[in-house]
Amino acid sequence: MKRLIAVIFIYLLVATVFGQLTPIEIVNNAEESNGKALVTKFRDIIRRSAAYELSYAQEEPHFVVKITTMDRYKGDPEAEGISIIYNYIILLNMGDGTQLYCYSQIGYAGKDVLDEVAFDIYSDLDEFVETFKSYMVNN
């Protein structure tokens, strides 16, 4: 019964997001300046997007992107600040406190390629959301 309710709820979510911007919540778990810059760059891409909008409403269904970073060379005074290790997780927040895992990725990047990493996160999010919508429509 719970599964049926969840499936219906997801169908309702998809029905409400078609024809309007898909809400995205960004959770920033960056612990250093390059990681914070990565999150800001990703947030700016979402703001400029014609498909997504930033969400702050916890009670409504929406996608969540959690970005966690740390300095790749933390503790090494000669290399600290030149590269980060990052992880991002895409979740579906059901609006009732329940979050469903969708996708995650881990990697590292130098501070000079943060724009590309932010765009990669956006591309993965967009691909997942479009696949999710397609699956919901076809099933």
C-alpha cells in the first residue's frame, strides 16, 4: 500500500512539474573557498536555466542536489587550495521529509576548471530529471 501511495505521489509530482520550472534545492556542504565557488557557479547555472528554479519550500516535492567538497591537499601548505575533491548527490524530496536517492558522483578538480564541473553537475541533473519524467510518462 505504501508503495502504491509513493508511486501515485511521484506521478502527481511529475504532473505538477510539466509545463513549469522544475524546483531544485541546493545543499551546500563545501568546507573551503574553491568548493563554495563551485556551489555558487552551479547555483548560477540553475538561476539562468529555462527548465529549473531554486526551491526553498521543504513541504513541496522537489529535487535536491547536495554538493560536498574538501581541499584535495588539505594540510600541505605548498599545494593547499589548488584542487578539491567533490561529491554530489541528487535526491528526490517527497515533501514529507522523505528523500529518495537518485544519483551520485565523486571526483576531483583544479580551481581553474570549476566552471566545467558546475556544468557537468547541471548536465547530470538535467539528464536524470528528463529520464525520470520520460519513465513516468511511459509507465
